Amino acid sequence: MTADEKRAQEETLRRVRASLARRYRSERRFRLFGLSSALLGLAFVAFLFVTIIGNGYTAFWQTQFKLDIYFDPAVIDPDGQADPQQLASANYRALIRDALQSELPDVSGRREMRELNRLISAGAEFDLRDEVVANVALIGSTRELWITADDEVDMLVKGHVERDEQGGARRLSDSQLRWIDALAADGRVEQRFNVNFFTRGDSRDPEQAGIAGAAKGSLFALLVTLVIAFPLGIAAAVYLEEFAPRNRWIDLVEVNINNLAAVPSIVFGLLGLSVFLNFFGLPRSAPLVGGLVLSLMTLPTIIIASRAAIKSVPPSVREAALGLGASQVQTVLHHVVPLAMPGMLTGAIIGMARALGESAPLLMIGMVAFIVEVPQSITDPATALPVQVFLWADSPERAFVERTSAATMVLLAFLLAMNAVAIWLRNKFERRW
Amino acid sequence: MSGSQTAEAVDLAEEEQLDNSRAPRMDQSQAVAEDFQSVAQEEYETHGTVTAEDPVMTVRDCNVFYGDAQALFDVNLDIGRNQVVALIGPSGCGKSTFIRCLNRMNDTIDTAVVTGDIRLYGEDINSKSTDVVLLRARVGMVFQKPNPFPKSIFENVAYGPRLHGLASNRAELDEIVETSLRRAGLWEEAKDRLDQPGTGLSGGQQQRLCIARTIAVNPEVILMDEPCSALDPIATARIEDLIDELSENYAIAIVTHSMQQAARVSQRTAYFHLGKLIEVDETNRIFTNPGHKLTEDYVTGRFG
Ligand SMILES: Nc1ncnc2c1ncn2[C@@H]1O[C@H](COP(=O)(O)OP(=O)(O)OP(=O)(O)O)[C@@H](O)[C@H]1O
Ligand SMILES: [Mg+2]
């Protein structure tokens, strides 16, 4: 090696060394930056979860009074016929009032009786009625039952409303407060698991309002979306990726699919309103229509994700199948689609998760109505979870605050469940090549 | 800013050094390329004998274009029965392009256009009436890179027979799979793990699996595109034995970069250069007494 070459080599080495420190520094900086972004994101998620759960978990409990209810035949079944019509229209409130009065004998006068009555949820009498209709043998007996308290009582017991600010947030009178304390001292006030929240539809009374209607509405709508958007999306993606001729029309279709993915969701709602409701005359507020609208919205997402998944299937697999004499359809069905399935499913679930959280298009097709009944089919009127969150957040009662958070928790639980399914499916289908 | 400048400086320094070391070889290949230029100018003709005595496939005036670029120029070649034809030539000269014409795999490339007359037992494979699915069942292919399906070993081999309905029941299918694996020399290694993924095999085993998969459909012609490029000498020797054995029943075209391999397994050898079939002849003739200067340069290792 000549002296010149040696010098050149040393010079190269020196320069590489000099740049090395800088390279490492920038690498560290970059990593730190990435780490802090990840941590920041995590912090926001943690904050979100802590607030929502902190605000909402109390909604899963509901204050109830333990009362000895005497199913007085004179009140509910004066004829002794156990006639269902008669039983259904009897005055059950009187039973509760009597039971309360026997606990608090010093209550007297119409005004005080009315105030006492207000401690109990307006829906409690219907619970009793349902129980009697279901079991006629109760008539004439005395049972110790848990009776749902009014939401004002609930808020007070849970400490959401201060005891000493009557006229402000506290809407219970001093005597009502005294009676509650008396019952509590007797061990007759307790927070019990809020079954209503999980089994009922919406209600004007917070203590009677449940998430079941909205959850079922969402579930039905998502089922419709899945059944429509998933096969259509995959078929479209397979066609575009594997069979479509390369020409201007297909380019146009592709561009429009990509554009469709970026269209604001409310526009899909308007489309649904004018096409499905006004033109086809489908029922308003129905999960069927909600599902159709959400399918339109989800379709581009599924198509784009599925195409990416199909593209990532190695061409060698296609060649192998074609080389053996598989037709193009066989190649696609036997090899490409199964291999692309994890990616397609991921795309579908991401699309569905977005659809689950979507409320704007549902507003346009009437899934925002106040609906008490839990829907039994996809054509029954219903709301959806995010719409329910919106409706409750808009309600003035203090008790709806915690229910709003609780509904959000249910929505998040739905999302987590869907993601879990996505991961499970992906692992199930995932193959190496 | 200054960083990229330094990096550039390093690059330049490196390049200079490399250039120096490369210089002599560049001169040589340039000379050969110029040599070829003179060939390209005139109307070129393939040296040797392109015809085979008992041809299974005949190729006449085959041209292939990828878009505007022409990859094959007027190739004429026969593939004889019970014969192995080796295709050799420098990288990018069109060997793969050529054998992909023989089972119309070039159809799968949008930009590829194949012209000319290619016949299998006298039947034009590019005619409208030819069923490409049937053609590929008759002309099997083993690819350069092992490409087993991400399925079990059994499924890999059974896929072809199942596709074409070659087995009427499970026992027959089992038998086809076993004989194919046996003939590909993989049975002993694979018989206890037939239900395990084919992708879990070693590279050489995967290639043998691909060969088993190809012979399972009992094709009349087998095309092999550098089947041993990823294999160690032992696996290579095994596959060469297999090719030898297969040539008793099949017509075989094999692309290879190894002169020794071409010499060992083939009866005829075809030398391609920049898309042209320069010379084709008896294998020992090509290696001992080639008719064209380019062939001689290539087989003696002066080029490529
Ligand atoms: N799909 C394609 N699109 C465009 N050009 C291609 C395509 N495939 C091959 N070519 C070109 O055609 C020419 C011949 O390629 P081919 O693959 O047949 O070479 P080869 O002889 O098999 O080379 P190697 O020995 O490296 O495999 C090359 O110039 C290559 O760049
Ligand atoms: Mg090649």
C-alpha cells in the first residue's frame, strides 16, 4: 500500500469517526422524541379512562329502600279473581306508600305524604306490578323487597349532592332528608347493583334509564353493517386487485373509493335519509337503516384495507398456484384471500369500530329519538350507544351525569371487545410464509 | 448540512477506490459488449441445431416485449422427449422469460407481450382454443425461489392432484403424495411431518417439495428456473439425480448458472445473450467446441 493510499484511508476513518458521534446523538434524540410522544399519548388515554371511570362507576349502583310490602288484596285484587286486566291497572303505589308509612309513622298530612312519595322512583310501582302479574301467589302475603329510590335520593346518598345546600343542587326538603336518615339508621337504605341500567331502555327518570336499548340498537346496526359491508368490501377489493382491467374507468372507481373514505360521515346520513327513508320508504329510527348508512361509510375503509392486504400477499404464492394449473379464481379463493384474511379482518374491525362510535349519520335518519322499548329486531325503532351518550349528556338531571359516563364505559367496552376479537381472529388466521 | 457533505465525501472516496479495483474487468466486459454490438447489427442466426429429433415443444420466432423493451429476439428452439435442455447465459439475458413462455406464465405480467409460434405436440399453445389451465397442468414449473404454499406439506403436494381431480379418493391421493415425495427425495424427511407447514422446511427441502408438487400432477414437460440456486452441494446433487431420473419420462428445460450443472444434467445446451439465442447444441459440444465466440467466452468464464 502506498503512503498516499494509507493517508486516504486514515482520512476516511477520521471522518467516519467524527460523523459517528453525531449520528448516535441524533439517533438518541429521535428515540427520546418517539418515546415521549408514545408516553404523551398514553397519558391522554389514561386521563380519559380515569375521568370516565371515576365519573361513571357509581352509575352501576343504585340506592334502594328495603321495605316490607304487604300485597293487600283489597288494593290490587278486590274481586279475588286475579284478573290480569285488574292486576295490571291496580294502584301499586299505594302498597309502597303504606309500607313507607309504617316505617315512618310520624308522617302525616297530604303535603308530607306527597313528599314521602317522592323518595321512591316513579317506576317502582311498575316493578311491583310486574312481580305480581308474574306470580299471583304473592297477593295477600308480605315480602321484604328492595324498592328503587328516586334519583334525587340516589344522588344524595352517593354524595354527589351536598346535604346542606337546599335550594341549590339539593332538591330534597329537610323533612325528606330526615326520613332518609331514619330509614338509613334502620339499615333500610343501601346501594345495590343497578340491574335497570343493563336491562332497560331510555327513560326520563334517570334511575329507570338503561343502556340496553341503545346497546342493542348499536349491535343490530353493526350486524347489518357487518353482513353488508364485509362481503361487499372484500369482493370489491378482490375484483379491483385481481381481476379488473387497467383502464381509465377502473382508475376513476379507485379514486372515488379513496374519496369516499374521506367524506364526512354526516353526508352519509343525508344520503341515507334521502335514499333509504324518502325513496325506499324504510322505517325511521331503525337499526336496519342505521346499519345501511354505516355500511356505506365503512365500505371504503374495508376496501382500502383489504386491497392493501391482498397486495401484501407474496406474488410467489400466486405464481405457484397458477403454475400448477389453478385458474385465476381458484388462485384467489384458495390462496390469496386466506392469506389476506387477517389484514382484511383488521380493516373490517377498524371500520366497524369507527361505525360503532359514529353518531352524526344516525342523527339524520332518526336514530336519535327518545325510545323506551328495547328493540327486538332490526326494524324496531332504536338509538345507538354514542347517540345515547349524547342524549344523556344533554339531560338536565344530575343523575344523568354519571350515566353518561357509564354509557361511555359501555361503549368503550364494546370497542375493546371488538378489538379483542380482531386480535383473536388475526392470530387464528395468521400464517407465515 | 455539513453532515451530508462529509457523508458525500466518504461516498466519493469509497467509489474511487472501488473504481480502481474494478477497472480491469470493466475493460474486458466492455470489449465483449462491443463484440456483441457487431453481432447485433447484422441479421443474427443461432449457431448449432435448434431442432430436436422427437420434439415435445417447438418454439419458432419467439419475441417477447415488456412494454417497449424487447426481452427476446426471434428465438427458435425445440425441447425433445426424454431430454434435458439446459439454458445458460448471463444474468438478464432472457432465460426466465423464455421458459415462462412455454407455460404462458408471462400472461400474468400485464406488460408482457409474446409473439411467435410455440407448440406442444404440434398444438399452438397461444391459440385461442388452448386452455391455459390445462397447458399448465401439462407443462409444470419449478421456480427459482422455493415457493411452497403456506399450508401443510401434504396439502402442498395434494393441491395439484386435487385441483385437476387426479385422485378419486383419499387413498389414491395419499399414494400420489407419497410417490411424488419419494421421487423428489423428500419422503424420508417429510413422512413424519406431513401435517406441518411446508414453509417450515429448510430451503433445499422446500425446493424438493416444490418439485414434488410439480410432478404430482404428472406433467409432460417440466420447466425449472435455477432450481438449485439456493441449495448446498448435497441437495444440489440430489436434485440433479432427480432430474436425471425424471428425464426418462419427461421433457425438461432447466435454467442454470452453473456450467458444471449444465454439463452434468443436460443433453443439449442453449446459450442466451441479451435476449438472443446465440447457440444451441449437444451439451459436450457447447463446452468443448462452441461455434460462437460469445458462447466460448461465456463457458470458459471470460464473461458473465
Ligand atoms: N416483469 C418484467 N417487466 C419488465 N422487464 C422485465 C420483466 N421481467 C424481466 N424483464 C427484463 O427482461 C430481461 C430478461 O429477464 P429475465 O428474467 O428473463 O432474465 P434471466 O436470464 O432469467 O436473468 P437471471 O439469470 O438473472 O434470472 C431483463 O432485461 C429484465 O430486466
Ligand atoms: Mg431468471
